[in-house]
Amino acid sequence: MSLVNIKIEGHPYQVEAGLTILEAAKRCGYEIPSLCTFNHGECNQGSCRVCLVEATGARGLVASCVYPVSEGMEIIISSPKAVQARRTSVELLLSNHSTDCQACPKNGKCELYYAAQITGARNVQKDGARTPATVDEISPSIVRDTSKCILCGRCIARCQNAHGLGVLGFENRGFNTIVGPAENRSFTDSPCILCGQCVSVCPTGALMEKSEIGKLDEAKRQGKYIVVQTAPAVRAALGEEFGMKIGTPVTGKMVAALHRLGFDKVYDTNFGADLTIMEEANELLLRMKNGGVLPMITSCSPGWVNYAEYYYGDQLDHLSSCKSPHEMFGAIVKSYYAEKNGLDPKNIFVVSIMPCTAKKFEKERDQLKNAEGLPDVDCVLTTRELGALIRRSGINFTKLPDEEFDQDLLGEYSGAGVIFGVTGGVMEAALRTAYHAVTGKEHELIKFEEVRGLEGIKEASIDMGGTTVNVAVAHGMKNAKVLMDEVRAGTSKYAFIEIMGCPGGCVAGGGQPYVKPCFLPNEDIDILDTYKQKRSAALYSEDERQTVRQSHNNTQIQQLYKDYLGEPCGHRAHELLHTTYAARERFN
Amino acid sequence: MARLNETAAKQIAEICDRYKNEPTPLMLILSDIQNEYGYIPLEVQELVSEKTGISVAEIYGVVTFYSYFSLKPKGKYVVGCCLGTACYVKGGGQVFDKFSEVLGIKGGETTPDGLFTLDALRCLGACGIAPAVSINGKVYPKVQVSDVPGIVDSYRNA
């Protein structure tokens, strides 16, 4: 690694050669505003022109996000010329931008608004034409409003990086340029998997989750019996909505907040995760024993299921028929739980707090409704929406005491359920239970280190009482494609594969709090490299704190099978906990 | 969405194969398809995406960026009126409007009989003979508004 000597604002620094001015300045303690660049050049269009600085050796001002440092370079951020240029860039962006800021759901977290504030942008009410706008609210998951788009290209880069085949792109030319799926279609009519990764990088309100807080309010007005469940990954990130450090587990405060928000019952989706493991591990063993279709692939991630239905419609019998954990939970609430408590399932309203935008779509699938058309889950809120709900209700989150989930019938959960929220977690949880089912013993180590970590594709071979089982884990569709092409070619050597839609798994899902360094002054400057590990660590630590670490040792799960379901993968379990898939046209 | 018939799909695949050793084959492939079929609809873009591994979104972006590419079939005769700076100040705008009036279509549209498509062009590089009009590659120099009906008729009666 060679170093170069530069000066910023007259002060000498040594930095790595090859860095951009923006990146070098960041390491020296300067934050140059920028709207298009993101995550060390994951997106580097040089398009927003908000990061202009003066640099010796360059003609005029340079875009610091794409201009590399060189030996002896002197960089001036604060000169009147540079300050004025940055302000003008923001003003020009604002001149073709929706100005309804107070009504925008991104209010308070908008990077454009922030850039306007720190550059002192004014005089934005310029008369003149605006690019014709498209508002796509058709999809249940994501809203796209091009009147708020600044054409930075971050969403395009993220979609491509995470999934290989991006569905978003620039369309048309010049003043008419917009970002969207081909033909400016709705996300619903294009092969978008609705993962929400684009939402998590958008600097403005152009891409947002579709809020369902109104639905919850309506259910309250109707006096429904409201049961809320929270996905494992939510507790690892919710604190960030209230200024807590990334990676702070907030399970107790989250439960306390939910108890104060008027829910009749507060449960953990981890119970559903334990149930999923009971079904999925047994499904795997049945497939292995009876010569069923292998490899079997997990079906917890609705983003991945969408991808499989769009791109691997001929391989759907590899997917486990298990519903995802929150859907299983919903199905059990509206059957077993309703029966035990003498409730009418039609009067129960199940709310899932999820780190995910694709779950909003998933709950509306016809395959996830019972014979009377009653959905397992009625409403899905993202972690961010829960944050908004808590703020709206005047609850001071950081001052809350720690409280416990409700414990009756569906309250217990194992450490195996907790780690569902991180890539490799479902695999590890399933292995703990499958190992026990085959050998009658608990696996000595409990931990399966090979399937942990953020590598794109992980594999392991597990000895189960004499037979070796090969497994693999992938996250992000770019990695999933590698394994799926092997499956299609018939060359896959695995018996069991875990696939998660979002890179890193649910902890980095599209519904999680935004990780935007400009709003996180107290985090390390490499937070974009480390936040996934930090959130994952929060979940692994909760697993370690649990006394019960395996799904099959969850006594309420055992009770549920004894009282109601019978055998795992038995008749009743099939009716309530399993589902089907159907190939879909990519552009219908 | 409408599916391509087998022959067309085979031909598109053949065009893609022509450039399989090119590092950036997209423009070459799209140019050939545009030349041979006159337009590049979404189902063709899907096929190109499958063959090249380039996303449909990106292909659609390229097709809508360059005015040379078209999403809809073009007419037998493509009338391109230059509206570059030189042609514009020499009356290219009026010439364009006259074509629009005579043909009964707006820029980018095709007549119902499939005979004419009207396009506005940005500089043919023929500023010395402004205003210039190009019809299927043949360039008409110093076109006057009054010339337009005659030019159209010469193609109608061809």
C-alpha cells in the first residue's frame, strides 16, 4: 500500500494512493456532502455534483467522489467558490424536486434535505418545467415517486450488486430521464422481488416502503383483537431509530413499547421460527429417507421466494413447502390460539413487525389464506414503521424498562429461533434439530461455525450418525443464482440449502433502519462495512443467553404438537403450516 | 406479454451470438436488431438479456436513450427532419411542422398505413445545406416548407 502526501484545508495528511478525495477526506476527519456516492464506490456516478471541491492540478472544481488524490495535492473544501458551487448544485436538484417536504415520509431522514441545510441552499421555487412524474403505489411493498428522485443511481447499483440482474435502470434521456423498471412499469408487473434494498439506499423519499400504519389504526377502531409478533432481526436494529448505537439489542424495550401501543398480545416470531424448524427439519429428513426432491431449499425469505418464482419456475419443487415463520405464527394464532381462548379467528388481527418489505407482499399471497379466504397475517410493518409508531405515540423509547413477551401458549422461544435473522441462521437452527432427530442426541458444539459470517456462499458437511450431509448457504440473489444454476443442471452436491433474499440476511433487510453515515455522527467511519456484523452479533449473543438453544426443546412447541398438531409434517401440520408456489411471468 | 415466435427467437439468438466475444456487445446487438427488424420491443430485450446477462432494465435504458433505437415498428419511410442549431435557424422547425401536418402524425409516430414515420433529428452534420431532411438515408438539401407535399407524394406514389 503506497501513501501519498496531501493537504486538506492547509493541513498535511498521508493517505493511501488511489483513494478518491471524498474517501481520503473522510479518513482525515472531513465530511464532504454527497448524494450519489455510497458505500466506498458501490455507487459512484459523480452525478449529483454536491461534493465539489477545489484541488490543485485540476481545472476548475472537481467532484471529490470520483477524483483520485495524488502526491502533493492541495484540497480546499471551504473556499467561497467551492461552497457556492455545492450550494448551487443542491439548488438545481431542488428545482426539479417535489417540495412537499413536511408531508414526505422521509422527512427527518432525507439526505437531500440535509444537504440543503448544510450547504445553505435557497431560492428553490424556480419557475419552469419539471420532469413528468410517475407515482407507483400498486405494489403492496414499495412506493416509487419519481418527483422526488435525484437520479443518483444508488438504487440501480444496489439492485445490481445484490441480485445480479437489476430490475431498476435509467430510462429516456435528458430532462425526461427517470429511474424505474423497464417501460416505467410498476414493481408488481416486473420481476422485482420487493426486497427493499433500493429503499434502504435511496437518499430521498423517491423509494419508500408502503406504510400500513393506517391499516393498524383501522383495526383498532374496529375493536379487533390485535396480536403483534416481532421478527428476530427487529430487536437488533430498532434502537437505531432512537439514536442508540448500531448492534444494541433492545428486545426488552421493544416489548415494553409494544405493550404501551395497545396490542392485546405481544409475541415473538421466534416461536414461529421454532415451529418452522420442526417442520422444515422433518421435511428434510423425510425427503432424504423417501427419495424426495433434493436439495431442499429454505422458503423463509419472501424475497427469495419471489425470485425463485420469477427465475426458477421449473425448480420450485426444491423449495421447502413450509410457510415462513410469521405466516406459521399467524396460522397458529387464528386456529390453536383462537380455539384455546374462545376467540373468533375473524376478529383477530395479526400484525407482524418485520425487517422486510417483501413480507408486505407475502401476506397477501392467495396461498397464505385459509379456505374461507382469511389471511394468516393481516398487517406487516417494517422496523422503521415501528419506530414511527413509537414516536407518534409519545413513547420515550430509550427510557423504557425491559419487559418480557407474553408467555401464554406461544411465548417461549429457543436460541435457534433468534438466529433466523442472520444469514446461515436458519441452516444452523435446522441442523441442531435435524441432528437430534437422526441421532437422538444434541450436537456437541451447538454452533455450526462454517455457516456463520458474511461470505456470499458458505458450505459445510455435517456428520449425522454416520451419514454426511452437505449443506450450503447463500444470501443475495447474485449468490443464489450460482447455487440454483447447479440445481437446474443437476450437479448440486447439497442436500439442504438456505437462501436469504438480502445480502447479510434479515439484519440487513430492506425494512431496517437506514444506515446513512451523515445521520450517524457517533458511529465509526467504517460503519457501512461493519453494521451487518454488529447487528448479527446482537442476535448471536441473544442465542447464547437463551437456556433453550434448540427448537425441539421448546416446551410450548412440544405442547402444541401434543395438543393440536400431532406429528411434524402430519396432516394437520400440513394444512396449517405448509404452502405452495407458482411460476410467474417476469413481464406479464 | 406476447411471446416471440420460434423463428424470430432463433434469429435474435443468432444476432447475439455474432458478438459473444465482444467485451461490450450491447450496442452492436441492438443496432443489428434495429436494422433488421426496425424496432426492439420488450420481449426482444428480454431475450437479449437472457443471452447476454445484461439486465432488461439496462437494455431498456439504452434503447430509450438513443433516438436511433425504436420500441415500436417504424414506417417504410423514415422521415428525419434535422432540428440541429443550423437547420433550426434556417427554418427546420417549420419544415418539421409541415411534414407533421401533411402526414397527420406527431414526431415519433407512424402513419396508420405504415408508410411514414416522422422523427426529429439532432444534427445530421450537414449544416452547409440547412435545413436538411433525411428519408431512409437520402438527404434533401435546403428544404422549403413548400417542397414538403411534393416530397411526400414522391414516396406515396413510388
